[in-house]
Amino acid sequence: MGGTMPPERLPLVAGNWKMNFDHLEATYFIQKLAWTLRDSHFDSHRCEISIMPSFTSLRSVQVLVEADHLPLSYGAQSVSVTTQGAFTGDVSADMLARLGCEYVIVGHSERRKYHPEDDANIVDQVRAVLAAGMHPILCVGESFEERRQGIALDFAVGQVTDVTRDLSDEQTSNILIAYEPVWAIGTGMVATPESAQEAAGAMRENIRSAFDDSVSAAVRILYGGSVTSRNAAQLIEQPDIDGFLVGGASLDVDEFASIARITEKFVRRLGRH
Ligand code: 13P
């Protein structure tokens, strides 16, 4: 590490709500989540919690978080690659930044599947998010087919390389990666802690060889895909896994809060924060 201490990586438990909850349901959820965390003395300095609701809920979430000083961040699930103009239905990175968004999910497999989001478009989204002062959560992960062919690791690491190739050290250190094997999303088939660590470790090593050591030490790598309170503990114990991108389980306040508490407790036990 060249004698310098690596920056500490604050674990992040992020809820990707996908296309669920209108703004009233979002408001209710966030209030209940805040009460639940407060009642259990959750320490947000040891584990960050973030919610990615629909665009239509962002303003309500912002007002609530700001008015009640809630220890939560929030973000969006996708973004336009352009800054403004005749792009009907698109939302720009600046609009999201103005709403106080900290994060934007980029390249989720559902976006890659249902929308024309190829690698070039994903790189442009990452650049747009960074230029607006937010952090992209870059989603990568192999499908069942790549796994069957035995090329899962190369595929997922290659996706990270494809996106970060032309970025600067500073840009890359502001990215988060979510390793989300496509076969694990919404299926109940979670990756084993060993295979999730293998992928996260390979991604970090890849970043280390392409960028400065301090970049690879700074980048937070999340695991996503059928995360629940039953499997979170073994996953968060892995040295290169810095938190979770949670889908289905983030729609249940108690379950989501449990995952956050498991993450926070592990960090507390380790003294890692
Ligand atoms: P599930 O947690 O429902 O498997 O979804 C994961 C996901 O896609 C998060 O982005």
C-alpha cells in the first residue's frame, strides 16, 4: 500500500425497489424504516442505508429525509446519458442531483434486458452520473449460460473493465460495483459466500492492476441477488464484499432493517467502519 493506510470502506445496504411502491407507499415505508432503525439503536456511522425508489417517489423521499434529518441516503435506478433536450421520458443526472440523490444504479441486468442499454450506453451513464457529482452503482454479473460454460468470473470482471477502461483514477474511485449474478436475481438462488468473494476479489484485483492502489482500496463492491436476513451474515464476512444491493427483501421493512442490522453488527464486531 506504499505505506499509506487504505481508506475505510463504509458498508452500504441499498434497496433497489425496482418498479414497486408509489410515492405514498414510499413515504410510509421510509417512516417505518426510520422508526425501526431508531428503536434498535442502529448506528448509521457504521453502515449506510440507501433506498432507490421510482423516479415518482424521489421528491417525497427527499422532503422526508431532509425534514426529519433521517440517516438515510437515496438514489435512482437509471439515468439519461444526455443533459437536456428533446428526449421524451428521460430524466437527466442533474435533475437527480438536484433531488439530493447520492447514487444511481447503472447497467442493472433488467435494464440491459428490457432497454437498449449496451456497454457504450452504460459507460455514458456512468460518466453522466459522475459529472453530476453522484456515485454510479455499476451492476455486473454473469448469466446462467456463462456460468454453465465456466466463464462466469472472466465475464463479470470483463464487464467492469469494459466500463472503467477509459476512466480516471478519481472517477473510478467514485464508482460502486454491484456483483449481481443474473441467475441469482429474484430466484432465491443466492451465490455462495465463496463464489461471491471470488468475484469481488477478482474485480478488486483487476482495478488494482489498472489503477492506483488507493482506487482499488476505495471502491465499494456490493453483492446482489436473493439477499435475505438468512444469508447476509456469511456474505458480509467476506473481505471484499462491502454491502448489498437488495431487491425483493428491500420491500419488507423488517427484513430490510434486519439485513442492515446484520451488516452493522458485523462491522461493529470487527471494529471496521
Ligand atoms: P433480488 O434481491 O430480488 O434477488 O434482486 C436483486 C437485485 O436485482 C438488486 O438490484
